Amino acid sequence: MSNLVQIGLGESMLRAGTSGLSILAITAVVWLVQIYYRQAPPAGLANALSAADPAAPPAIDINLVPAFDSTITKGVPRSAQIHTNIPTRPRNEISSYTVQDGDTVFGIAEKFGLQPQTVLWSNYNTLLDDPHSLKPGQDLIILPVDGVYWEWLGGIPFGDWAEFYGVTAAEIIEYPGNNIDPNAVGEYQNANIKTGSWLIIPGGEREFVNWSAPLGVTRENPASARVLGPGACDPVSGGSVGYGTYVYPTNKHFLSGFDYSEKTNHRGIDLAGNEGEGVYAADAGVVVYSGWNNYGYGYMIMIDHGNGFQSLYAHLSELYRGCGASVGQGETIGAIGSTGRSSGAHLHFELMAGVKVNPWDYLPPP
């Protein structure tokens, strides 16, 4: 080996020896594997191999199959549906609804997908355009669409009647809920429709009828309130004049009923209070109405503030100031009650300046 190294062949011999040993090791491994697989396989392995042979399918013992565990569910379960849901279809017929305890015009309208004014506009003979008229047990007409329900009495061209409500004659005549044969009425403008027919006016609007809220009742001219009841006063000269700012007329500064809403013809706010609690003048002025109101306000006081504004206090249980009394701001003028069309003790409070205004715009923050 020394001589081979000296002549430069040592490295070559080392490589050759290493290669030879590798070949011998691989050959030995192959030989051992062949010997192992020539032996008989274990019983379990033999059964598995025979099962893999399609020519000899194994018999399955049904008694060895595990029972299904109903408590184990994989995936998302889906139970059988025995009912079919039919999509809601628009209705064209008028329906009725019996007022329940706790109902409001807003709540009933929302229940049927209508605007609150539609409930009033379709039930004038029952509610008189006053949401306070709503009482349990009343049967209301529920229109299938927003609009007006009114009686056709003739006397004017049908087209003009439709225009009064802001719609066309065609919209009324061709609305399916009115069950009118367009071919039988002739010219729409002068449609031949039987007088006394109650018609749905889809999309129609009308002005609210206001019976119980006097406007412009001043100390110099209180006579305009005489039609409202025995609380009307005679003319008054002089007296306190308001500051133009307002205080709360009740101890509590939150609602206990309806809010100001032009949509429901409620042009005041219902302030919370217990029976007998004091009611205070929101500003200085002179009493121009003190007594019973014939159109739903019960016992009522109205004050003219001498500056173009009037304030109204309704459903009172007691009146502490009478006609012509000059009152100061914050002075007690009556007591909270539930007289007239009222569903519970509260104060109905209004502010007017030729038209009814939203009291929240003039009262201080609660």
C-alpha cells in the first residue's frame, strides 16, 4: 500500500474499495428483503390480501356491523319541511282590525305596513281625525295601500273630485280594490259611478279636519272659541304679556302619550304627570278659555300671551284660573287629569302662533 501511495495510486484504490463495499451492502439488503417476503404472511394480513382480490370477495357478517349512533351527526342537518311558504302577495281588499289595549295609531299603521295618516284618513267617522279618539273595541277599516277612503257623493265631475285628493280619475277607477269596470263608467272625467260608493283613493291625501283646537283666540276676540264649549270667555282688556320664552307646564319633562306629529294630526305633546299634579302657565298672559271643551279636550285652559302666541292645556281634572285671569309665568293654573278623550292622566299641551307649532322647538331642554 505504501508503494501504491508513493506512485500516486492510493486515492484511486480507496475510491474503488468504497464503491465495492457499497455494492455489497445493497446486494445484501435486496437478498434479505426477498427472503422476508417469501415467508407466509400473518393471518390478519392474509385476510386483508384475500379481501383485495375481486375474484374472491369476503362474506360480511351483519352482526359485526356497529349500530348507528343517532347522537353523532356530521355536516349540517336538514329536517324535512312539510309546509310550503308562499310569498306574501299584495292585497287589494279592505280588511278590518279591532283596537286592543295599548294600541296607538302609529302601532296599528306599522302592523299593516301603512303610514299613520292612512289609518286616520280611512276611519274619519270613528276617529274624527283625532288619534286620541282611539279606544279598545273599535273596529277600524284597514286599507290595502296608503291613501284615503271616502264616499263619492257626486255633484261635481269625478275627475275634479279625484284631483282634490291629488290623484287622477284613472288611478281610482283602475285600482283593483275598487272593483270598477273601466269599460262601464264611460269618460273618466265624468265617470258614471253610483253615488254613495265608498272608494279607495290610492296615494291620495287630504287636509285633517280640526275641531277641538282653537286658533287665534285672543283677549280682544275670544268669541271664536264659543263653538268649542262653555269655557269660552268674553273680551278682556289689558292683563299680563308674555316674555316670549317658555317653561315646562308640568313637573315631569317627558312624554306619556303622543308626541307632536303632523302625520297623525296631533299638534301638541302629551306630557307625563299624575292625577292632581299641578299644571303651570308656560308664559305670562291672560286666560281666554277656561272650562269644558266639547270636542275631546275635556276641561281646558287657554292663555293668550299678548305677543301673537297662545298656549293650551287640556284634559285637566281641576281649573284654578277662570276667564280673564291674568297669570304669571310658572303660576299654577290647574291640575293634571284625564277628562275628555284621554287614555290616562297626562297634560296635552299646545303652542299656537296663527298656526300650531311644535312645543319642543320653544321649551328648554329637558
